[in-house]
Amino acid sequence: MLKPSFDSMDHFVTDRLTAGRLNESHLADLVALHQDPDVSRYLGGVRSAETTKAYLDVNMAHWDQHGFGLWALRGKDGRFAGRAGIRHLLVDDIDEIEIAYALTRDLWGQGFASEIASAITEIGLSQLALPCLVGIANVGNGASRRVLEKSNYLFERSMVSRGEEVAIYRVRR
């Protein structure tokens, strides 16, 4: 995979995806993504439109506060492909910076998650010069765990978060 190509932190391109800073215009696509029970299975369950709107507001505020956050993803055909990004998250009361990704079901199993995970890891470690990033996956989500491992994250430990057992992975600069 090529390194992500930047116009600015708000926008970048990988081999098969275009990423743009998350904004209000992405609400309908995010609602559809979050209402897919397969996509939402390991993301805390299906979310209502109201919950997704609050999620969008929190993530837009993250951009304003930190200068990075979630991007909406589009395929080369221009269709919405999912969301991914880098964000602050409390893990056992410690401020960590997590990579996150969720793709539309029709893109699963084609390497898109690995492509975007590698790109946002590169952004976090190189562009933002963060000392490390964490990836968190439900212990039962083997596909997401493999994505993190392919992106050079090392398993650190398991813990219970919101009633679910999750695996914490970490990569260092």
C-alpha cells in the first residue's frame, strides 16, 4: 500500500479510499452504517438516528479541540464506504489515542479495513508524531483483531469495557 497522500489533515487518499473530515453532511450515511446490525455488532449495538447525531457532534468537536478525529470514507466510485479515524479515549481512566474504523458490510473481506488502519496508523505515528496508538477490538471480533495485527499492533491485554470483553492492542513510534 502507498502511504496516504495528503491535501491537509482534513483530507487524504489511499489506494482505494478517499477520506474527508467528518461533518454534518455525513449524518445520513452514518445513520445507515450504525443501523446495520452486522456492522454495529461489535460497536455497542445498533444506534438510533438521535444517538448517531450525538456521536457526530462529539466527533466534530474532537476535531475542533485536537486537530484530528474521524474521517468519512468513500470508495473510488464516490459511494460512502464507512468511517475511520484517530481519537482520544479513556481506557481505565488513562487518556489513550485510539484508531477506529467501521466499513459498510459490502466492503468486508476485501482488505479495506487493513488499508485504512495502516493509513491512519501512519498518520498518527508520522504526521501527528504521537508516541503510540491503541486499537481496541471485541475479543470475538477476529477480523478486527487480524486487521490490527497486520498493521503492526501488538496484543497488550484484555479487559471488560461496557460489559464486553475487549482486546487492547498497541503500536509505538
